[in-house]
Amino acid sequence: MRSLFTFPDPVNEVSARLVATGVALLGVVVLATQTPWLIAVMAYGFVARVLTGPTLSPLGQFVTRVLTPALPVEARLVAGAPKRFAQGIGAALSASAAVAHFAFGATAVAYVLVAMIVAAATLEAALAFCLGCRIFAVLVRVGVVHERHCVECADISARIGLGVS
């Protein structure tokens, strides 16, 4: 049985892109309607996904249980660690936006951070370009993240039951 506080590995990139679409849309709503309380909703979603994958995320649950299964698209499995790292960046940005607005009244700063999230989520949703995953790869390359993660990213077959011992 999977622990509550685990992140899926591998991750279905189709689901990841759909979650990114939801995040981008939420961010656009925040910016277009000037509704800063939705930043807290965005921050909760990112923190929930970092800690538990889709388990405690309403958006993650909707995407993985309803939307993805309804689509006539094959799963495309990718490594989980870079996707979790990307969600962590989203959590940091959205939590910072929430603190900027609610603790310091710096709503303009909060909206800039939300705009950054929208830009990154749109890249993922529209082009399958995961900015956080690219940053993760650079951190592996420069030695900040252990290189075993790079090997795992390159070959997920062992985690999906195809690996050769």
C-alpha cells in the first residue's frame, strides 16, 4: 500500500499537462479578476501535490480519476522526481505570492509571482516543456542533485515493471 505522503513515480505526462492547464487557467482567473484569495487555493494545490501527488489535490484527483481516463490518449510515463521538483517550485512561488499579499499587502508582487506560474504552467500545458524539470536537470548536471536521479529519469523501465535485473 502506498503511503499518503508519496509522489507517484513514474508520472503520466498527460495528467501532468492537464494539471498544468488547470493551474494556468486558475492563474489567469486570479490575474484577470484581481481575486487574490484564489492565490491561497493555488498554493494549497501545489503543496498538496508536492506532498502527496494527486491524492490531496482536488485538481489532481479530477485530472487523474475523471479527465485523463476519459481521453482517448495513451499514457506517456515520465520520471516523477523532476515533476515533483517542478511542483515544489510552484509551491514556493504560490506560497510566496500568498505571503506577499496576505502578510505584507504586496498584491502587485503576488500578481507577478502568479504570472510567473501562469507562464511556466502554460509552457507545460501547451508545449510539454516543463521548466522545473529543466532546472532539475541542470541541478543534476552541476551536482546539486545526486546523479542517480538523472539515471532514473533516463530509464523509468524498472519502476514500471519492465526493468531487467
